[in-house]
Amino acid sequence: MTIEPVVSRDAAAVRGRRQWPLPRLADPNAPLLVVEDLAIRFRMPSGPSVKAVDGVSFRLDDGEALGIAGESGCGKTTTALSLIKLLPANGRITGGSVSLFGIDLVPKTERQMARYRWREISMVFQGAMNALNPVKRIGDQIAEPVEVRLGQPREASRKRAGDLLELVGIPRQRAAAYPHELSGGMRQRAMIAMALACDPAIVVGDEPTTALDVMVQAQILVLLERLRRDLGLSLVLITHDLSVIAETCDKVMVMYAGRVAEEGPVRRMFVAPRHPYTAKLLSAFPNIHADRRTLSVIPGQPPDLRTPPPGCRFAPRCEHVMAVCTQEVPPEVRFDDGVRVACHLFPPGSPGSLAAGSPLVVATAMPASSVMLGSASWASTSSGPPASGPAS
Amino acid sequence: MSDELLRLEGLQVHFPIRGGLLDILLRRTKGVVRAVDGIDLAIRKGEILALVGESGSGKTTTGRVVVKLTRQTGGRVLFDGQDVSNLWGTGTLRPYRRRVQLIFQDPYETLNPKHTVGDFVEEPLEVHGIGTSGEDRRLRVIAALEAAGLRPGADYAARYPHELSGGQRQRVVIAGALVMDPEVIVADEPVSMLDVSIRTELLRLMLDLRRERGLTYLFITHDLSLAWVLADRIAVMYLGKIMEIGPAEGVIRSPRNPYTRALVSVSPSTDPPEPGQATKRVILVGETPDAAHIPAGCRFNPRCPVAFDRCRVEEPPLFDVGGGQQAACWFAEPGAPPMPDPARAAPAFVPPPMVETSVGAAGA
């Protein structure tokens, strides 16, 4: 079985169409974004600190869309905020690296981050009404980063704001409108226009469609898809809604209690999930195109991250729990089809499928061998260029 | 039908638009928002009816009229055969409110952070003077909490909302409704704020409660897939009118109104799209118009991919299409030609074209 490249896009071409040069320290041959072994702690007013993110690794290539899924409190938003170092005051990156074009952003100061925030990585927040300034016209809000970050003259920034509004489907005359004069869907489009203001390499969307009606959500997703294609954007979508990921992303990373449970191509993972948590999440999703009342329940709640359970953090809620699960942290194992799983059901060297009769076995045959993801290897196996990692 | 519990007849809620203080003083109006514009609904005992619609469809207003938080401007509300449309004032409403309870969307805002869970659940008992003694009330509170799946109830009763997860909070809200031993529960987006995994548990709880207590639900949601999972019948609302109503199976599997078809086609699914599948989806252009300016003719016609001349002048009534299903569309009229496939008829939703952005590549 041959594995299709997740994104058949030429990184050189994507980077070639940049309007602005790469950061001075950038390695032009480095992958776009590699997060390795990221750890984030939150100090609490009393008691032990919370390990919100604990050893998360992933990789994002040029033009690729990665979805990060999981329940509230699994660390998905914290991971996203750490990419531009916008963590709350009591949060701190305690380990690992976030490398953009090979530049590690973790040790950067606030001043140094100014070069990367919005110009390389921008963000679309969840509540567009809260994220937009209610007393400024949207055109001015979009023009501001162009003026401040890129040092463009006011006239050029204004013109670009108008162009960007048209790009997301808002007539440029609406630049004079205040946020409250726009509908929810329009505000979300304006937020997207603002995120695109400095022609960033990566746009991070934190629940970008969660508060919207289904029809408006469908419109926004089509828009994001087109922007990605036309502008060569890379997307990171944070959402608890797996359908959004199914529709727009190439890769998905399922997080649980601050760790990666499973990561891989959407077409593989959503059809043939390996991790019991992924399987549960998928079957708990109400699907109008499937039979009624077949939803499954994930009993219990995610653990308290001040005192996480030893071993696999999903073990207390897992139907397939074994003795080893409560004692040892499962290693991350990579399979030939590009899926990475952290579950004792899939130990290093295990064949790609479970024994017959297991509810996790799906009709699709799995590739036979697996590859251990060593600490030295890069975070993910997208086969798109410029992947030249030492995997397998 | 004899087992009919709740009936809405020609229900109308029109809100006047007043520009400013002077308008209010002169009782002058600048227009009318027709939030609910004449709907008929009947809910049988033990039934779950889902009212589905986008923002501005009037679904929440309808729910508020049923629980008597908003006054209708026309039509009637009948409960158990009695006209309750004009019951107002706390004294006369109390017996009705005991039997019809409301569950709100946001469990974070419904609960008072300074009151214990027990206080919250007990409050309606005090208001209605139910229970012979403090001890009797306490037992009722514990029973309600346990019925909502919070066991042991005595333990939860002593907790504060901040000690609970989102799912547990919503169970507390449900317990607050159950303690009155109601017959009808109006649930307005009861699970929309919750994670998918927790949603399922609450939907199961709602189904269990119906089985154990014979509860009747009016389930209000914007999410057609939740309605599909839970409801016996589904009513789809658009701009204050019912566009289609019928058994869930019929409305979802063979919708006869183009709006319902479009909603079904864009309903979220976790199946990664196959190549070419995108063409089956009907993504409507634009957004729901505001209810102060309802289009003439069929109110859906400006966004309808299959609208024809008649739709622009004449509003279709609900036509019977068999199997207890009704659709408000001229294509559902007996003898009408079959509806063209909206996915083909629709000008595909084309996102706006690329524009050349003009900022030159000056040095960074």
C-alpha cells in the first residue's frame, strides 16, 4: 500500500509566494513548525501546579491543515497559545521547543516575539465579539497590524484592509462599520481578514466556528479551505468538534489530559481509530447520516491535572484497560500509515491491528509494521516536502 | 388527539421597534419584529418534539411563550385541554409553572455561585410552598439530584457550583426542574455548551427520565443532528414559521422543504469528505434576513435554490406529504412537479474571488 502525501504542495513554491522575506534567523530548508516535547505548567494560588501540557510533539508543513481535538481542559488551547507565547500570566513553558523555520521561539523575549506574532503566526479567536474592539471601525482594526507590524503608510494599510475584507467576502465599503453592526458570521470573517493582515505563514483558529449557525459554519469552512488553497496558508484548528476537522484538515491530533493520544492523517484516523479515546470521541458524535440513538458514552471525567494518574491518563475511563496501563506511560508508536498512537494496546513493534473480535478492529486492513517514535526523530511524518527526517 | 398535552394555535409574537424615548412616550412604533409569525404545534404526552432552527428563527421565543416568560401577541396556548394563553401574574401561573419547567442553555450562568447545589434545587419548593417540613424538602432535593444522576445526592447538595464540572452543573439544573415533578420540560439548547462526550450522557439522561416519569419534552436546538438523535418528531423553523414538521425519520431522510434539505446536507459529520462529495451539499448564500423585514411570498424564497415565480408572491401553507409529515413548500402541494435537486439547482456557494493584495514586498 502506498501512502498518499498528506499535502502534495511544494514547500518551495509556498515560501516563494511570500510577500515578505523569511525572518533573518530562518533556515530556508527547515520545516515550517516543529513542536517537540512541549511542557506547560500553570501556577495555582495554592497547592501543586497544573501540568496542562506534558510532552506534546507535532509538526506542521507548508500549506497543511492540522486539527487539534479533545475535551475541555485537555490542553489544546494552551498548546495553541504557546505557539505565539500568549499564555496567561500564571502559565509557563517549562520544557521542549517550538521551532518555526528552525528558530526556537521558547527562549524569545516579548520584544523578539513581535517579529513572529501576527507576521508569521496569527490567531482567530472563538468569540469574535470579544476579540474585536467594539469602539473601532473594523477597517481600522484590520489596518492596524499592517501599519504597526509591517510599517506601511496609512493609505496602503487602509487599501489592504479593504482588499482583505473583499477576500473574505465582505464588501469593502463595510470597512467603516463597527463590530456590532455586523452579524456573527460577518464578524468571524472580519476576524479572519485581520488574521491575514500581515500575510502570515500560519493561522491558528481557536474554535473559529463554534458559536455560529450550521449554515454560516459551512460558509466559513469553505472560505478557510479556499484561503488555504489560494494563499498557501498553513492552518492549526483547535476544536472539540470533530466534524470541523473532518471537513478542513489533513491531519488530526487528539489530545487527552495534556498528552497526545493519537495523531495522523484524518482519512486514516477517522475511518480506523486505534486509540480507544479517539474511537469513543468519534462514536459519541451525533451523526445525521448514521443510525439514530447509537451514541456511545465516555464514562467519568478527565483527571485532575494537579495529580494526574500514573501510567496512561485515560486508563480510569478506558474499556480496554490492562494492568500495565495504570503503571506505565504508554510510549508513542508510529505506524506505517502515518498514525502515531500512545496506547498499550499498540506496543512498539506491534502489528498494525488488534486481535479479531476486538471492537476496535475495523474492516480496513492496517499496515503490518510499526516504527517507534524516538526522542531524536522529528515530531510527525507528513510525507510532504521538506520532510527529510530520520524516521524509520 | 386525546393524549395531546400541549397545543399552540396560530401563535404569534411580534415585538414593536421603538426608536427612542420619544417613541416610547408617544407609544409610536417604527416597525415590527415578527419573531414568531403564526405557528401551530401539538405535542403528545411522552413525546419529544425538537424545534430546530438557526439564530433568529423564533425557536427560543416559542419556548419562552410556552413557559410564560414572553407574552404572545396572537394565538393561543392550550395545556391539557385548557387555554392558558391569558394566565399571567404569579398567583394564577403557579399551578401551570409546576407542571411546565424550563432548562436553560448555560449551566454556568444559571447557577448562583454563592448558593449550594441543595439551595438551588430547593428554592422552587420554597417558592411554591411544597413539602411539609424542612426535612421533607431535603429528601425531595436529594431524590431529584439522584434522579439527575448525581449520586449520592446528599453529598452533591452540600457542594458549590465551582466544585462541579460543566456536565454536573447541567445535571443540577435538570434536578432543579425535576424537583417540581413536572409533566413538560422545555429544554433550550441544554447541551450546546458541553463537550461532545458529556452531551451523550445528558441526552441519555433525558431519554431515561422520559421512560421513568413519562416526561414530555420540547427540545429547542440549532443542531439538527442532536434533534435526530433525541426527538420523535422534528419541527424546522425559519424566520418565525414552521417550514417542515414530522417524524424525525421522515424529516431527516426525506425532507420535502428545500430549507430542510439544505440543513440536512450541511449537518456536520465526522466522515472525511470523499472527492466529489462537496457537490452534494447545499450551502445557502447569505444569512437569515432579520425578522423586521420578512420577504414577501415564501419567506425563504430569496435564498431558495429552487424558488420559482409563485414563491415570490404567495406564501405556501403546510401541505400534508404523508406519514404525518407536513412541508411548507409549493413543491409539496398535491399534484406539484417533483422538486429539482437543490444541490444541482443551487449556484454552488462560491467564496469570493481572489483579489490582488497590493502591499509591496518592502524589506522586513
